[in-house]
Amino acid sequence: MSPDETSQITAGVEQRGSILKQSATEGDPDAMLVELGRKFEALAGELAVLLREDVDSIAPVASRGERLKHGAMISSSTERIEAVLTLLDPIERSIMAIPAMTVVGLGVKARHAAHVLSYYWTDSPEGLDWDALTVRLLIESTCTVAGVGLLSSQQ
């Protein structure tokens, strides 16, 4: 991904209201969560672009990848997606493990939950079962109170 694409993703996330706009000083009890939130948003944005590119590049597999020993094909975009997912894993686990102490930290956790449960935003609220609707509305309310928007895939 080019630096220009990364800048566009970051600008788009900032426009929607994000953790990237939140300021946290070193003495802030949620400074670590805010920093993790920034890293998460950047990587989640990169992942979204890679997934979109992967879907858009429906082409013969042979033209997108290279042949492995046993004749299987591997896509370079798949490798990039897996690399981003590998980077995301410890960040997501840390976001889940660190307790939020402020509304800003709670916003980081809510945005992460929205990402993990993104399928809650594929249907209209009326199409969700009670549990999914409850969680979706809780995440949306938490993001509103924290002053952050949902990730672009949920808006």
C-alpha cells in the first residue's frame, strides 16, 4: 500500500470522528488504549482497502498469484491481508484485555467491538434478533457518548 493510500485512509477515518482525533497525554489512564486504537484504525483501514482490492481484482488465479510446490496458487494480496491480520491480532487482544477508565477508552473498545461484530450492520435493525440489536444499539450509543463514529464498514 502506498503512503498516499494510507494517508487517504487515515483522512477518511479522521473525517468520520475517530480515536485518531482523541488526544491522550502520558498521564491519561487510557493513553495506552488510545494508542492501540490509533494502530487498530490504521490497520483496519488498510485491511478494508486490501479486501476491497482483492474482491475487485476478480481475475484468473494464475495471473494474481504464483504456483506453489504442490500446484496450489497463492495470491500476493492474500499474503498482504494475512500480514495485516497478523499485526492486528495482538492489538485487538490488548484492546480487549485493558480495562477502559474513561469515556475515550470506552470509545476505543466500542469501535473495536463494532469491527468484530460488523455483521450486525449488514441488516437493518428490524432484521436483527433481540441480542444482536441490543449489542448494536449499545455500541452505537457508546460511540456517540465517546464522540467517535463507527468504523466506515458500519456507517
